[in-house]
Amino acid sequence: MSEHPRSGSVADVVDILTIDHREMEELLGRIQHTPEPDQRRELTDTLIAEVMRHAVAEEMHVYPVMEKYVPNGTEEVQHDKQEHDEIVQVMKRLEDADTSDPVFMDHVRKLDGLLRHHASDEEGDQFPKLRSHIPGEQLVDMGRKVETAKQVAPTRPHPSAPHSELFHKTIGPGVGMIDRLRDKLSGRTTG
């Protein structure tokens, strides 16, 4: 488990997911400022893998807790899952796009806006609610579960896959294993 960047205490799920957001934003910036198509593809593939791991881990371990303990948690989770679906759709278009085609950068800008909006909602509203309604030890435990889930999560967008805890816990690891095998065989960069 990593240490909290500010206090030296053990990182909790909020710290881990917030760091993920910063890493995604950094990758998006690099993609947008890289003129070389092959490097854009590598950075984009890494970004897609990171976003998928992050989203699946949230759906497995954060959303069920939000639904149970956070006021209006069920509504917030439904909203987040809709945003995840839109993000997955854009990532699928990016995965299939030619990085030298101008439409590629249109997709990148769309994804940038969606991810920044989603991160802003989480960091400005949901994460403070998690911290105020969930004991610190449980947040640390959730962080461990999120880190473990990211290790087996899919690395590619699957637009027809459900955004459900049950799917991710039962079928997701198999999908993730196939994705990682495809990544290795194709030489795809995933971070």
C-alpha cells in the first residue's frame, strides 16, 4: 500500500483514485502535445488501459459502498455509470482511430472533457462524502481492493459489457486476462 502523498499516512481509496485522475490528465496532455503518431498511439493505449482499470475498480469496490452508505448514493452511482459508458464509447472510437487523422484529436478532446468532468464530480462531491460517511480503516481497505482489482481488470474498452459489480467480479478477470494476452501479442502499450 502506498503512502499518502501529503501526510505520510497510508493511502486510502480517495488518495489512490485522485492520483489516478492526475495521471490520466497528464497522459491526456502528453497525447495532445505529441505530434508523432506512433507515440500518440502508445500514450493513448496506456491511457485507455489506465481508465479501464480505474473504472472497473470503482464499479467493483467503490460504487457498492457509495450505494450503501452515502446519501443519494444510488443516484450518484447511476450517474457515474452513465458517464463511464460514454467514456468507454469514446475510448472505443479512439482505439480504432488512425492517430494521424484529425478526427483522432477530436476524440481525444472529447475524452479529456468527459474525464475531467467525471474527476471533478468525484473529487468535489463524492470523495468528501466517502470520507465523511466511511471510517478511515474501511477507506484504506477499499484502497487495497481497488489496487488489486486494477491488476486483473480489462485493459480495453468493451462497450457492451455491463457496469456491474457482479460482472466485474465473475467475468471481468477473464476478460482482463484475454485483454492482457492480446496486448502482449500485439505489442500494445498499457502502462
